[in-house]
Amino acid sequence: MTAALLRGCVALAVLVLTACASQPYDESAEPAQVVTKSAKTAVTPHEKLATSFTEQGLFADALLQWKILATLHPDDARYKTHVRQTEDLIAKLATQHQRVGNSALDKGDYATARHELLAALALEPTRAELLEALRRIEYDRVWRIQSAKLEKLKTTEDRKVTGVGEQERSYFELGTLMFREGDYTGAVREIQKYLNSYPGDPQAKKLISDAYAKLAAQQRQQGLLHNALANVEQAKRFNTDNATINSKVEQDLRAALADEYYEKGLRAQRSDLKLAVEMFEKALEYNPQHTKARLKLAEAQRMQKRLEEIGK
Amino acid sequence: MRNALALSVALVLCACATPAPSGRAKPGPESVVHRSNDFIVLTAAKGDTPAALARRHLGDAAKAWVIEDFNNVREFTPGQEVVIPLGTPNPAGIYANGYQTVPILCYHRFGGDKSKMVVTPDDFARQMEYLAQHDYRVVRMSDLIEFLQGKRALPKRAVVVTMDDGYKSAYQHAFPTLRRFGFPATIFVYSEYVGAREGLTWKEMQEMVASGLVDIQPHSKTHSNLGFAQPGEDDAAYQQRIQAEIQVPLRDISKNLNIPVHTFAYPYGDTNKDVIDQLKQRDYRLAVTVQPGSNAAFAYPYMLQRSMVFGDEDLDTFAKQLGAFQDVDLR
């Protein structure tokens, strides 16, 4: 059934139902029941409203009005009849809309399908299967938008990014501001948030590398050598050409860390040979050229072996 | 057209009103005219308010909006006819002249230095005042779960307020305003930012949750983009990252706040089928993007649209994001 034919059916139904609803209200037909004054006076306006809604093709609204009238006059059979007739019409029209909608859906005509399924739901708002059918169309719509965005993000790797999303742009701007204000931790966090979406943007990679380098320098001064070295490595990861992170900076940090572990090893050698070996090995990990650490490691290992033999 | 219809209903209902006879001033069951499975129709007595009638007849004063929306009035005059729907005649909010949509607003930071992503406390207060003055009803994110299943109606002009990332400014600036208006909001936090210099602490979140207004929900572990694998990340590592980004905040929120977790906010609004599959496995019920727009009852629950509220926009622009009804002639 086409949408045009469906509209014809609706018009016919309006004529029939309006004719029924427009019959003059017969006071004598009212059953002998106790009805309050306010209930009596309420009848005509609701009835007018129900009739008007029917004429306009607003059947769901008309049904509510008939149901209110049936509530006010539970013993008046006419209102029950109106309720039943309107419900029957609604069920028929909703099924027709659904059929047209499903057919359009099969043909891939989403616009028509959407309109017809919505029309069916407007008539029968509690039909869960209609809601699900509409949801499938909606899923397709939002998914197409999301896929297009992801596709755009994938193509921005390792080149200057244009058309950046509002949210990401703001993270980048905030990161830049924090860098200028000397909040390098905050700068790293915000620029990383930008890079999460645009991992190849050279400008952002350079900025985050500089922020890591600045953090490393601060931590070196505070004696936080491990953190400083980790940040130097991060700075190099984002920008291998970072001028502030030349090989000497990293070598100096590694040498300082090696010295620190060497000293710890010396202190441990007197009481805990196992720990001393660990410390000297760490020192060599950071600086394989640390001759003193190499000698002391050999010495500690010899002593350890001797003690084990005595123990046997 | 919908407004005209509502107005005509209101006019008719007002015309029905008859003055309350003397001696019927006290509110109570004596004002009930009739009851059916579908409706209660009664005559309002002196002192009857939508909340009082909702408490008496629907068992919950918070359902006052059901009576207000059906009768298209916010208060009653004695003698006025009031129709109380007993069921949920239109849970999806779909009518012959269009359908209900629920806008979800997305804020980030609040503060004095106004910028795109920073809304000033004054602007936020003005925006909340706008909602209150224009009959918007701020509902909870979790209210959308049943609305999207077609099981629960929401008030006309329902709107959801959310805030991303978990900035401390949400506690300092937004929370007092939410309290002033009694508006609920959902804050999406990412685990690694909790306790950071400008990040919310668990204690602050506990206080806000205890108010009954604020809900805390996950926004990932590290705020990485879940929509695609990072350079050099193989599929196994990528899947593992998605899992951690979804699971860790769920665990953290459950442990520190002891509240149910139901909605995930994708960092940058980006997602894909793998991410959605993992959310479903972890029993998340909803997830939000940053695709601008409002959500009908048939929206896909794992890709709900949200409109970002920017600090450099005026009140008119804010108002344009509050689309709560989509006009379509469906007759």
C-alpha cells in the first residue's frame, strides 16, 4: 500500500468517525446514575475536543478524550463504543503505516521508512517493535557520522592537521598556555589529550617533547634523577631532534644515576652482599663504562661465592 | 501545532472548571469525580497542587510533572477539572505532530578566565536559570535508560546536564549552582585525573554524590582516544587498552563511591563497534558521544548525542541547543 493510498484511508476514516461523534448528545439516553455536577458539565467540552481531534486526524489524542469521557461516565455505552472504534481504527492505520514503513526499509528508503514508522508510533505509542525498527535507522545515521570522523582522524597521521575538533583544539590551546606559564606537567597532560586524537601532528609532538625536556631539567635540579631520565626518554620519543635533549644531557643523567647506585652498593657491601650485587649491577645498567662499579661487582660476587662455600 | 493543541486542551479544561462549592475546600478524596483504569478525573480543591495530587494519587510527589504536562498547567484553581493519567499513555513521546527529543548538555571547565572550553560561573548560573524559567526539567542521565526502552515517559522539555573530565571547578563553581536550582547532573571522570592539581578528589565527589544531585560516571582511565589504534599499537594491545579504559574507571567509581555505573562518556566522543561490544559486556547501559543534537526515544543508547556548551557563546546560542521537540506532521 502506498503512502498516498494510506492518506485516502485516513480521510475516509475521519468522515466515518466524525459522523458518529457528531450525533447530537441525547440527555435522555444518559443512564440513571449518580453523576456529580462537575462531571456533567465536563462532558460537552471533552466531546467537542474528541470530535475535533478526530476531524484533524489526531486519533491518539481523540482516543484520550473518549477515554476521559468513559471515565466520567462509566455506564454510558456510547463512550465505550467511541473508545473501541477509535482503538480499532488506530490499530488498522498503525498496521498500514508499519507495512509501508517496513517495505520502504527493505528497499533502503530510510526517509520514507522513518516517517511511516513514526506515524505508526504516533498512533500506538507503546509498540516496542516500532521503536526498535526506528532505532536501527537511527543507528545507521549516527554510525555514518562517527565513521566519517574516524576516517578523517586516521588520515591525519604524521602531517599537519587541519579541521581539528573543538574539544581537541581546546586541549592543545590549554596545553600551550600551561607550557608558557611553566606548568609542564599540566602541559604534557593536555597536549597528550590532543595527540590522542591527532597522534601525527608535528607541532603538538614538538611542544610535548619540549614540555618533557623542561620537566626533566626541573627534576634533575631537584635530584629526581629517575623521573628526569624517564622524561628525557619521552622527550626523545616525541621529537628525536629535540635540541635541548642532546646526547650529553642523557649521558650525564645516566652517569649520575650510575654513581648513585654505586654509592648504595658500597654501603650495602658491609652488611648485605646480595643487595650490594644488585646495586652494582644497576649502576652498570645505567653506565656500562663505570669501571669502579664493574670492579666492585666482581669483588662482591667473589665474596658471595666464598661465603656460600663456607656455608656448605 | 503541538503548542496550539495543548493550549486548546487547557482552554477546554479551564472552561470545564466550575467554582468549588462551599464546604469542599479541604483537599482530599472527596474531590474525586471518577476513576477508571486509565484516568482519575477530579475537581481541584483549595490547596491542591500538582505535587499534592501526585503524592495522593500517584504515590510520589516527584511525579507532579505527569499531572502538569497532561493538563498543561503548573497550578490549579479551586474547582478546576484535573485529569490524572494512571498509566504511561505515550512513553516514547511520539505524537501526530512530532516527537520528544532530550538534549544532553556537555560542559567541561568552569572558571573566571572565559574561553571556548571554560564557562564562567555566572554564565553557568544564567544558563541554569534559563532552564528553570523556560519550563525545562533537568532529569538524570539514568532516567534515559527506561525512556530509550519505551518504558518510561520523561517530562516535556526534559534536559540532561553533564560535565566531562572531572575538573575541580565542577565542585567549586557548578555544584553550588546545581544545588541552588535543585538540578541533577552527571560528571564523567577519567581515573588518572582524579586527585590531580585541577582534578576532583574522591572526597569532593563523595560530597556531591551525597547531595543526591550529582552522579559520577566513567570517562575512561587515561582519556585516550578509543576510536582507533594508536601508531605502533597492534590489535591485541589495542583491545587490551580498550578493556582497561572501560574497566578501571568502573572499578574505581564502584570502590570509592559505591554507586551503580551505567553510562560511559567516550573521550573526544569517539567510538567503534569493538568499544561498544566491550561496554555491553561490562553492563554499561548508555554511552555518550559529542555529536551535537538531541535524543529521541529511538536513539541508539550507545551513541547518544550531546551538545557541547562553549564559554564564548551567548544565551541565545545556548537556547538553540535545547531542542526538546522535533516537529513532523505524522498524520
